[in-house]
Amino acid sequence: MANSTPDYSIRKWLKTLFNHDGRDSPPEVRNVLLVVATLIAAVTFQAGVNPPGGVWQENKDEHTAGRAIYASDETAFFVFLTFNTLALSSSILLIICLTWGFPFFLEVVVATVSMVMTYGASIFAITPQEAKTVKFRYLLFTAAVPAVVRVVIQISKYVMSKLSKRGK
């Protein structure tokens, strides 16, 4: 006797969930991605400018006004800054890619670069002097990761297409 229960496997469910062929037009997808990327950029920028816990309001022996309270736990603060910077730079890369060739693209780039510089100045300003170690170099590296990964992927696709054409 054949099994009459339908196939509700996780694999089939995931395939249905993530298969968007024919359901969304490219302009709709672009618009959704722009909204999501913009929200992520706004949230991560705000978190960098005003970190969790806020900033000290007064000068004391153990802290300085305007410095992040969260930075008193140096490791946790660095982890926060690393992932916040990664999210911000990823969302900015997505915004740049999705608006490429649009009218006012130059203005979008200028505004975006200005926002990134403001973010960098802000996290530098709120980080206590004793926490400004070599770790800031890692943050610069982290900010570059999304662009580097995208370039590596594009180069790999190009090389693979050339190799596959040569093999035919």
C-alpha cells in the first residue's frame, strides 16, 4: 500500500520558501532591498553614534564625559563595534550597488561617504583613550570586508566564465 501522506519535508518547504522565480519583478526586489538596506544603515549608524548604555555625562577619575559607558568592558565594546561596522558597511555597499546608474547617484555617494566619515569620527570620539589601541585598524579592515568579498566574487565569476569558454 502506497504512503498517502503528502511530502512535507523540510527540504521541500525551504525550496518553496526561498524560490522567488516569477513571483517578484526586479524593480520590486530592488525597492525592497533598498528599504531594508536603508533601515539597516540607519540603525547601525545610530548605534555607533549613540552606543548601548549611552555616554558618561560627567568627568570622574575613572571616566570622561562623552565617552561610551559600554567601553568599560573593552572586549564587548570592540565586538559590538566590529559587527555594527560590518552591518553598516554591508548595507552601504548594497545601497551603492542598487542605486548605480540612477539619477543623482553622485549625490547618493557623497552623502553615503559623508555618513561613513561621520560614523568613524563618532566612534573614535566616544571610545575612551585607553581603548584606542591597534583594534581600530581591525575596524577599518572590517569595514572593507563586504567590498572585498564582492570584488573577489565578481573576479571569480569572470575567471570561471573565461575558463569554461576556453574548455569548449
